[in-house]
Amino acid sequence: MLKKLLRKAGPPLLAVLLLLVVWELYVTAYQVEAWLLPAPTAIVREAINNWPRVQMHTLATLEIAIIGFVLGTVVGLLLAVVLHSIFPSLRQALYPLIILSQNIPIIALAPLLVVWFGFGILPKVLIIALMCFFPVLIAALQGLDYPNAAMLDYLRMIGARIGQIFFLLELPNSLPHVFSGLKVAATYSMMGAVISEWLGAQRGLGVYMRLAAASFRTDRVFVSIFVIVVLSLLFFASIAYWERKLIRWNSRGEGN
């Protein structure tokens, strides 16, 4: 297990380490100003010295990211089921509108949500949910649309109802596609959380980053970026973990 992990993670980690070494040497050799490009050691030092404050902002961002992700995921999955199984006739009418809605920049829509719902948590959660629901919806529809043809014919032959076909075949078959959408949505949730905090918030990594940039504390900006990247990777990895568990369990169930 450890050897397999090292084979996969080793090359990327070495590349990142090499980049950090070159970065540190460049800043030191050319005496680059800290406000322009701080050294990696300076960024780490700032993160350690200011960790209680960074932690407070991180927890605030993580809270709205998780809520928005869950909301967007639930809406995306429910809409996929409605368009595929319950009211498939609505799909031709709604699907183009859903695709069209993704051409609206979220940064342009965000001020409207603030005007309509104020500066509380609701507009921030809605921004994240809007960014998350689309990849989940598209992935779920793709998975539901292409079940195993032989199994589908067999279930129809024995007189299975639509609900039975959905739960016995279409839903399990769609899991790999759904998890692909969830992994994309997970990374979008962190990005959406930061964007929503730029528009107006008292806490969060977006606020911390904006204040740091305004005061030319570039080291704090890099701390924010690093935390956002780590959170996104952890979010992605947790979904990938459950993907392996559930799909392996589902495969064993089908084998039995």
C-alpha cells in the first residue's frame, strides 16, 4: 500500500519540492522584495505565526463550502432523477436552459444574489450551490442514460417496473459518473466559497486574502492560496475514497 502510494505521489511531490527550492534560491539570490514575491520559508513562517487567525478564516470558508456543496449536489441529483425518470418530457425544454445558464459568469450573478438576499450566509451558499449543481447534474444524467443494455433487456423481459429498473440497474450503474461529477463539484465549492467572500463577508479565506492584498502582505495571500489548495485536495481525496468504497461494494453486490 505504501509503495503504491509513493509511486503515485512521489513524482508530483518531487516536482513541487524542486519548484520550492528554485523559488527560494531565486528570491534569495536576486533579493526580491517580500511584497512582490516572498520566499517559501517566509510564507511558512507567516502561516505558523498567524495560524489562529488563519484557522478562524479557514473554518468559516469550509463551513459555507460544505453547505453549498451539499445543497448543489442534492439539487443536481434530484433534478437528474426528475428529468430522466419522472418527467423525461421536461428534459428537452429545460436542458438547453440549464446549459445556457452556465454561460452567465458567476461573478456577474453574485451581486444580484447579494441585492436579493443580503450579506448573510444565504447568497454565499447559493453561489457555491450554483457552481456545484451543474457538474453533478450532467454526470448523473450521463450515468442514468447509459445502463447495461443486456441487464435492461432482461429486467424488461421479466416485467420489472420503472422504479425497479431505476433502483436495481440505472442508479448503481450511474455511480461512477456521479462520483466524477462530485469530484469536480468539490473543487468548485472551494473556489465558489472564496468568490462569495470577496463580495462581502466578515470572515473567510476570501476576506483574509482581500485584506492581505490591499495591504501588500503577499505572504498572507500565498498562505490563503496554499490553504485553499490543500482543502480542495482533501475534499477531492475524501470523495475519491468513498467512490472506491461504494463502487467496490456495488461491484461485489452485482457479482453475487
